[in-house]
Amino acid sequence: MNAEKIQVGHRYLCRAIGLKETVEGEVISKFERCSILYVKNFDPCDKVPVVEKASKVVARYCDFISEA
């Protein structure tokens, strides 16, 4: 997806940096090439990194899959 289609406050499925599987998260901040998301749903194999990151992850716009 491109940055123009991503909106703050909306939920998206994406591949976040540092996680193995896709996550569902709400965009809380946008930057030039990436966004910060608050993780709402994730695969159990990613529990430790999600908890360590306080449920906030970074995802590049090219790694966004779809709106949730």
C-alpha cells in the first residue's frame, strides 16, 4: 500500500519489522516511509517481541497488506 492510503486511527494487517508473522494494528503515527502501529492482534509466536515493544511496532508502507 502507499502512504497516501494509510490513515491514522485505522486498523491494518501488515508485516512489522522484527516480527515473524503478520499483525493487526492501529496506526498511531505516520512518517515518510513507515508508520508506528499499536498491535491489536498477533500470532502467539510473536508474543515476546510484542510485549518487549510495549505493543508498538514499526512497519514500512510496502509491508502493509490490507485494511482490517
